[in-house]
Amino acid sequence: MLTAHRKDSISTFKSAGAPLSILAISFGLSLFTIAYKRALDPLFGGASTKKYLNHVVHACTMLAVLLPKPAICQALLVLGTLVQIVPHSTYWVSVHAGRYGNPIAGPLVTHILVLAPVTFLSASLVMRINPYLAIVVLAANALRPRLIAEVIGHSFSLDAQKDYIFLLLGVLLYAAWAWVKRNTANKSASGMRKDSGVVIFIRRYFPLIIPAAFILFPSLRSPSLSASQTFPYHSAAYPLRILYSQESLTGVVVVGELLDAPKGSAPDALHSLRYLRVSHSLLGGVWTGDMVDTIGNSPPQTDEFGTPIGDSIYSAFVLQEAVRLINDISRCQDSSCGNALIIGVGTGIAADALARHGVTTTLVEIDPAVYNAARRFFGLRHPGDDKVFLEDARDWLDKRVATQPISSVSTRKFDIVIHDCFSGGGVPKQLFSLEFWDQLKTTMTSRGVVAINFVGKLGSKSSQAVVTTLLKAFGRCRAFHDALDSIPDQRFQDEYMNMVFFCSISPSPLTFRAPIEDDYLNSHLRHFVLSSLEKREIPISKIRNTRVRSKEAEETFVLTDKNNKLDEWQRDDALEHWKIMRKVLPDVIWETF
């Protein structure tokens, strides 16, 4: 009799339309995988998360083809439950896996424990419905996984609402289970014992019970703060306060504060700092509390709420400000101190400094939540609605070049460009191609200078490609590091460091004037960095080694829109960046978002 019931459930699904059912399940699995990856990114970053994700999906799909399949009703019920608890299972498994400090093993363990069961059951389900059609659909999905779901998810920003995706998919799976169960019961033999009222009630309303519980009881929702917490949030286990957490376009955007040093910690333990992170990438931060110090005890900068904030915790953002010193580019003339473009706002350290120097600034930032955080918590002043563009820099540049002709007298060009798009262990390849730099040059004055932030190893292919492309586009560049101490020559090739490249389209040599007191803006860090530029220079020859001397090799390392391997070359760097970040800040910082 049980076998007959199973046959009835299978025929029920087939009668509903096998092709549509299989496509719906395959699409749901693709959407689930996108949301799952998004949930994992804050703890492992994009490179670590993606490394073995497709391998696990394909392996589980193959197992579903070869191994015995569970009944449709059982698969639907288990799938619905697994999908509903994914926010918790993903978070807690990845938290404990991440504490071992391995950016490869950690996400792989999470994939096996969380993603694999959902993938196996979904593939088994479509095999139950129609094995021949299922194999065709699964094979097509393997050739270009998640293509349709990626397009729809990007178009409607569904990836920024991952918890709602899990909730929706769970409701649909429960509803499918109840529908199949009801149809199976209707076709049962008349002589069989009828279900009790309780069983009928559960079968009828179960699709609504679990989702309602997730909505009514916050403790059942996602453990991430952006889903259910009010701010500020104080950690009970660590002197940590979260001021802001929001799901956004580029990931979860978090502003947190390390308060006093933990009891029993080392004397040099980090404390009294505010940071901005997006997923597993630290975009910057400032010192707070008793770490706020200014030259001559002048009044410090404040955030939107009047809280004093100090110097940047990273020297790189101050190093970018040295662009003002090149050929005296920001010398004030006719009540104007130059025109600047900032691509990638971050915490707004460099953007705010230029504004304080009287430089007119235009800001381009892809993530509105990052810009809002910089305004509220890091003292970034608003340059005016017509000077802020919250969109992809490549799209913005395309539109500017297309709508404002180069010959237009009314189009004011930029004397200064600061380009800082590093996040998550890498940079977006489309913002480092030769075509991008060529377009950017058309928006710059004849003496314009661009400062480009890049993080990596000097001996890496990604560093060589960036430098080779910049020299191809601009002709002359100089490079500087932001380390507090000098770096021995033997460590240059293997040292993971933050570099700022200064390039210009002007035929004049790139020379830096000596900084004066006004350049420091009463900042000890600015005084330290800007007055020691000569000690920070990295000879371009140390980056452009023998690999790129031949013409053929140079063509390999020139990044273009059609030939750009920057993502591939940055993968190993991103894994190392993850390890470094885990050492810079304690685990609890990365686990609280």
C-alpha cells in the first residue's frame, strides 16, 4: 500500500507538469545557492566561499543521479525544514569552522554540512519526477550554474534579501508538500483508516506555521544583527559595540567599535577604535575615546552625533592625500583649490581631507549603505547632491563620457582622482582595464594626477598586471607603500602590502613638493606619512620584473576588457588577505554583523 501511495504522489507531480516542476525546483535551488553564498560571505569572503562551492553542488547532483531517491513527500518536507533553518545552520557552522583559521577548509565544511543536503534532495526530487528530463536540466545547469537566478537576483537585488529568499522557498516547499500529501490522501483506498483531525489540521496549515513562527519570534530569525536587532548592540562576551548593520548591494555593511581592551589581554591589544566592514573586508576605521589625539590639542573631527573621532587606523588613506603635493596640483587660484574625483568612498578619510583643503570633490560609490555609514559615523561631509553618485563607477564613467563631450567648455575636468576600490582581498577587474583608464583620462585636466590604491604582493601577477597597465595608459607612475617601517629589499617580492600608485598624463615629471603645516590638518598621522614620502617609495622595477620585459609578456599583463585575468590572479591573494584580517582583529569582530 505504501508503494501505491508513493506512485500516486509521483503521478500527482507528473500531472502538474513535469517540465515546469523540474524547472521550478532547479531555479529554486539556484536562487537558494546564491542566497546561501551571500550568507557565508561575511565570515569567509567571496573567494573562499566560491572556491569549492560548484564542486560540492556538482558532486551532490551526481550522487542524486546514482543513489536511491527518497519519496517525494519526504524530500519536500525535509527540504522545507532545511531551507528554513539555513540562516542559523550556515551561521553557526561557519563560525566554528572559521575559528580554525583556514579559508579553504572552513567554507568547504560548511558547504558539506549545509549546502550538500539541500542540493542532494533537490536533485533527487527532480530525478523522481522525470529522470530523463532531469538529467538534461541538471547537465545544462552544470555548464553554466545559476545563470537565470543570477540575472534575476541581480536585477531585483534579491541577493541583498537572502533571509526572505529562504523564507519564501521554505513556504513554497511546505505548500508543495501539503498539496502532494492532500492529493495522495484523496486517492487512498476507501477501506483505509481516515486521518485524525490533528493530522488534517497539520497537513492543511503546516505551510504557514513555521514561517509565521519565524516572523513572530525574532529569536528564530537569522542570527545576523541586520535581521532583527536594534542599535547600538553591545556584545555580552567582548567589549564590542555595533552601531550599524545593514544588508546592501555589496554585502552586509557594519560599523562597530572596539571599546576597552579585554581583561587579561596584552598591553598592545587593540581598543578604542571604530571600523567599517563590508562582509569579510575592512574598509577602514578611526581611533576613538582616549586614542583621539591632535596636533596642539586642536578640536578633533566629530561624527554626525558629535562624538570625537581621531586619525585613520590605516596609513594608506592618508598616503592617498599626497596626490595634492604632486606638482603643487591643488594650488588655490581664483578662490578654487582644484577639482577632485573620488572613486570608492570607504570611510571617507581622503574625501573629507580634500574637502577641508578647499578642493571641490565628486564622489562615486557603488554602495549607498557605505556612503551613509561614512556620513553618519566617520565625519564625511556631504559635497552636495550633484556631487554624489551612488552607482557603479564604470557605468558612471560611461555616462559622463557619452553625455558630456570632451570638447564641452562647460564640462569641468578633474585635477585629482583618487581610485580606491579594494575590498575582500581584491579589486574589480573592470575598473583596472586599459579601456577604463583611457576613459578616465578624458575626464582629467592636462596636468591631472590619479592615485590608485592596491593591496597585494609585489611579485604577484596581479601587481605586475596593474603596474604594466597603468604605465601603458599613463606613461609615468610612481609607487609608495604605507608600512610604518621601511621594508627590506628581500621582503619586497613576498610581503603582502598596501601600495598607492601615482600616475599622470602630464609630460612633466611626477615631483612632490615638501608638505607644510596646513597639509597635516592637525593630524599626527598625516605629519608622519606625508613627511616621510621619500622613505616609502617602491621602485617600479621591483614590481615589473623579468616576466614583463618582452613584448609578448607585456601584452599578457596589459589588462583589457577582452583579456583580463585579474580575478584569476587575485584568488590566492584573497585567501591570504582573509588570514591576515583574522589576525588583525579577533574572531568575535568577524562573527558579529
